[in-house]
Amino acid sequence: MGVPQGRWLCPAKINLYLKILGRRQDGYHELVTVMQPLSLADELQVRPGRGLTLECRHPEVPPGADNLVWRAAQAFAAATGEDLQVHLHLVKNIPVAAGLGGGSSDAAATLLALNELFGHPLDLAALNQLGAALGADVPFFLQPGPAVGRGVGTDLTPLDLPRFWYVLFNPGVALSTRWVYAQLDPETLARHGSPARDTWEAEHPEDWVANDLETVTLRRYPELGGALKKMAQAGARAQGMSGSGPTLFGLFDEAAPARAAAVRLRGQVSGWLAVARGLTREDGLADWEDQAWII
């Protein structure tokens, strides 16, 4: 039997809310976060090959064992005993190391693609276990739509949010997630961190969009605070930073004002700028594949 083949999209995500509750004994942080997948996506193509091979022409994406796609494929093979004679071709559209979850989404798509192409040998629980071992964000991308993440982010509860639109801005500064978490100061979080929440009113994101990691990243790069103010001045209902940054977002109700705001910002900031829609659990691929624009 020949190896099946296909094409999968790997959506980006933003953290609309991120509260750090404390440091765990294993070195990770206990947190609560609201994650929203986006119509901005990488593309994974799977074709028959000789052994397992991976191609990606993005200069910042490592090959081989340092790539989460490769590691996801190896984890799938180890869990199922499948002899993977496949060639994986990854097309990157999500900026690398941007707080948008691109690598985690690519890994999740790899698990989903191989599981489908080889006849679904693993159930969702097994896929989640493999994903969590690859990275805390990977399980989020194994299921559609927004979710609340607890623990290290892998304890997921679906959340219904409207189809908001987002302006995304990345200034291109180098930022290590590990470094950001290492700089967290409990006293600073107590004074300036986001309020703890267990409910998120879907129609009023302006009341709860917040990110504790801004206490580190915006202090290191104060120009990002200026960009957030520009996002608000451009008409965003809410604005914030995704993950550890440096990508910022502004939330809009409709596509037209989001695109107008992005065009306005294009004349004010230097960096990567895009518009994308938030995805829901009801969205099929045909509903969102072409709903992202680089400005």
C-alpha cells in the first residue's frame, strides 16, 4: 500500500489572557490562559518518501531533531510502530519565536496528519499525551477553537468567543521565552499583574484581556508599550501581548476596521504586520483559509 498524502494548515494562536499563579516544583509555571487560534497559518504537506525527511526553506527553522515537526513525527512512529516513509514539507507563514505558537501548531498538525493518514491508530487522549511531551501549547492545537488552559496550559476547557478580528504586530526583536519567565518577579506581579479570573465574558474582552508577562517584556522593550498605545488609537477594542511576546495584537469586531487600522499602523511602526480572524469550533477549513493578510 502506498503512503497516503495530503495538506494541513497549522493556525497561529494568541493569548488573550495570561495569569501566572506561581512556580511549580518541576520548574514550570502554574498559569491560567485564554488561547485563541487564528486564520494565519503555516502549511504542512505530507508526501511519500524514503524514510522520514523534512523540508523547510525558512532560514530560522532548524532541520532534523531540533525541529518540532521532526520530533512529532518520531514520537508518532515510536507510539504506533509505523515505518514512516514520508516526506514532510513545511511552509512557514507564522513568524518564528513570536509568541504565536507556530512551532507547537506545526507539531500538532504533524500528529493529526500522520494519525489520519495511517488510519487513526491513536485516540485524542494518546495524541494529547504525545503533544504535551513536545510542548505545553501542542495539545491546544489538537482541537479546534478557543480554550482556557490551566496547569502548564495543557488542562484545556473549550471557550466560545465571537469571530473577532485581530491586527498583529511583531517588531522583530529577539526574545527568549525562557528568559522572560526567569525574570518574573512575584512582587511586581502582585502590584502590576492582571487580576485573577475564572470567567471571561465573550462580548466584553476589553474587560479581561491581560498578560502578566508584559511586566517583563514591556520593561525590557518599552517601545512595545508605545505600539500598544498606537493599537488603541487605531480603534482596537482591546490590545495586548501574546505569550512572552514580542507579538502584539489589537482586537476588532469586523474585518474592515481591522484592515484599516493595520494600514494606519503600517505608516507608524516598523516590523511585521498582519490581519487575521479568530477561529471558532464551528469553522471548517473553507471558512478561514484565505482570511489572513500581511500588510
